[in-house]
Amino acid sequence: MLIGLRVTPDDRVRINASVQISCPGGDGSYTDTRVAAVAVVAPDGTFRAVGSRAQRFGSTQTQTAYAIAGTFTATGATGTATVSVADNDPVFPTCDSASIASGTVGWQARRSTAVGAPGAAAGAVLYGTTSQRVRGTAGAFVMRVSPDGKRLDRVMFHVRERCTRRVLDPNFTLRTDDDYLSLSLRTPIRQNGTFVAQSRLRRTDEGVILRLSNRLAGKIGTLGARGTYRSDRRLITARTRRIRERCATTPSIRWKAAA
């Protein structure tokens, strides 16, 4: 689960969350649903948002119900969330359950902090935000360090790309990314706490070149981590080398996280 929070001057909190849901007792298939809500923050720092909203999957409209509760602390916030979707969700056409649900999911959020001395705690999970705005809050960011503390194992974060299109062709198009990105990595963490994970792909199909590149870099320490992410996806006409369409993070995304 990814969650972003923003407290407003009138003691309300804007919530933006992405949660995985699945059919109880099903074949293991799952999908992701997004929830945007607003809740009142009580004097003791607690809040709770309960409601439902219409969500469209293709030609089918279904109801998404949610309950998100949490408590603000000195270092951030913690809480739980449950999300369910009515059984007419076309993503699960064979589900016999009355609803498709996430179950009770625990979540955490952290205030930004300094990086600290180089090196991460073994198995540490860090929570933070990005420089992009996603439905009224800063985009959420989560990273996990390997059990031996020597590698970055996984990152998840909200990402939004800007796209420009010069050639309209339904057979060759880039989907605009306005979702969360999940990367499974085995990226070494250097002795000074820095790391770089990057990949490139080039493929040609029916006279169109697909070129992809992304780069996640940063520094991780005993208190937190900071860094940048950039991605660039292009469709190019092989014969003329002209760019047909491009989607990219412009400018690069800045991120920060705390242990």
C-alpha cells in the first residue's frame, strides 16, 4: 500500500492511497484501486475517513468502499485501511464473493529527516514522499533494504509522466503513467551510502522503435535517504528517426524517505 498525506490549515488531512485488492479464496489475481479522501484531524491527532465512490473499469461502473484511519505522531503517522469493490468489477469476472477486498492493511508515513551517517540498517523499510503532486498530496515513496543491509531490494512510489504525441496511431502508443511504480532490485549500496539503479531497453517492431530508460539514484544513511528518479520512453519511426511520441519525468523526480 502507498499513502500520501497533507494536513491543511483547517485541521483536515488530505489522503491519497493506492491499495491492492483481490478475490477472497481466488486464484491469487489482484488489481490496484486508488482512493482520495479528506478527514478531520481530532485534537489527539487521530483521523478517520469512511466513504465510497464510483469507479469505472471500461464500460462497467462499480462502487469502491473505503475506511482509512490513522494517528499522527512526532515522526509521522500510522494506521490501517480497508478497501472493497462490488463483485461486478470486470477485473475479476469469476469471483464468487460479494465483494473484492484488500483486508485490513497497516500503513506508515514519515516526516522527512536528515540522511545521517552512511549505511542502512539491515532489513530497514523507509517511508517518504516525492516532489510530484498526486491528487492533492505529495506522491508517496517506500523503499526496502536487504536483510544484510548491503543492497536496495525494492522501491515503490507514485509517478506521473508528461507525454507529447506527434503521430496518432492506435497500434503504437505509450500509455501515460499516472500510477505507482514498483521496482524489484538487487542494487548494491556503496560504503558511502550511495546507490544507482538504471536500465535501458530498445526494441523494433513493424518499423517503430521503442526506447526506454530509467534511473534511480540516491544516498541512504542511518536516519533516512534522499535521491532522484527519471524515466524516458520514446516511440521513433525507424525510417526517418523522428520521435512519434515521448513520455518522461520532466524534470527529474526528487524523493526523500525516513526510517
